[in-house]
Amino acid sequence: MKGLLLFFACFFCFQLSAQKLTLNENSVVKDSSGTVYPYAIWQAMLRQGDYNLKAENPKDQRTAFLLVPLTEKQKQSRLERMGKPKESESFTTGRKINLFNTRDIDGNKVDMKDAKGKIIVINFWFINCGPCRREIPELNALVDSFKTNEKVLFVGIALDAKNELQEFLEKTPFKYAIIDNGRFAADKFGIRFFPTHVIVDTEGKVYFHTSGLASNTVHWIKKSIEELLAKPGTEVAAQ
């Protein structure tokens, strides 16, 4: 958690230093309609990477600031500049891992061990993990972008019990195939930090892996899937 907070602090400071702005908890930050946002809210909006800040008065870099929406091109450029998220300590790129077959909380078969020719995208998480919950909307959008491609399998391995997950998912839908009581799997791979993401290629080898929440985590997951789909003999179906 300390490392995660340090990452956010460094990313936030980088944004401000690049613009030579001076902000703190007392700074007035508003949007084009004049709505003023509390400190915690505008900080979160900046961390999500959808906005930038500029001084309302170019001659005054300390008083009031405007939230400026970024274009999709600007957002992608920013995410690329941030570099690759920190790798997980639980996996090694290029190494084969032993997956398993199981069933999701709805009783559907999830064949990871026998999923030859498929790209497997796995998310290890649990309900009371704040960063895990915050990334669910982005992960749902990720699933939607590959919904026409049967070569990509999304699996969410949760530590929680089935009844707890069912109650949570009624209010917070998660479009991955959700596996309950997944602590055995997390322990099998030695996972201690959450969320942890790992992408396994069509040969069963680890292609991408990361732990913790970074602003560009989902960006790199999607990028990695597209790279694998772009290999000879595989068609990209991302929207």
C-alpha cells in the first residue's frame, strides 16, 4: 500500500510540475460550468487520467484552476508516457504456469487448463479491496471491447465466498467469469498484493503481469491482448 500511495503521489506531482502549478487542499478547482470540486474528488479525477489542470488566470498559478477534459488521443499519449506498470512478484514473463479447470459462481465451466489457442486474462481480487473495486468499471469496458472475439477469456478469481460475491455483484456487476473461494489459487501462485493481473498467451506462457492499481493498468492489459491477437494467424477484434 505504501508503494501504491507513493506511485500516485509521484504521478500527481509530475503532472503539476510539468505545468508549474502550485496546488494544495485549499486550492479552488472547478470545471467549465463553474462547479467547484472538493480536494479528494479532483485528485481522483486527475488520477483517472481523463483531465488536466490549468490556471484560470495565466498570470496567477496559485489561486484557481480549471479541469480540462483530455481528448482520447491525449489520454492514450499520457498513458503511454507513464511506462509499463510494476510487474507482479508472483509471475515471470515467458514462463509457463499451471492453470486449472473450474466453474464460475453461476455453475458454468471455466476451462483454463484446456483453453489451448486462447488468451487468458486473469484478475485476482477480493470485495474489500478498494483498488480492486475501483478498476471494475474499466475492466468491464475492456471485456466489452473484445466481446466478439472468442479467443480471449476473462477470469476473475475472487477470495470471497460465493454468497458474499453474489450479493456484491447484484449491485456491482463484473463481466469477468467470476470464481469464488479463490484463495487456494492465490496461494498457489504466491499472490500477496491485490489486485494482481496476469495475461497468459496461447501457449500457456505469461505475457504480462502486474500487481496494484496504476492509472494505466487497464491500458496495458488491453495493449497486451491486442499485441497477442496481432500475431500471425490471430485476428484482432477490439472495437
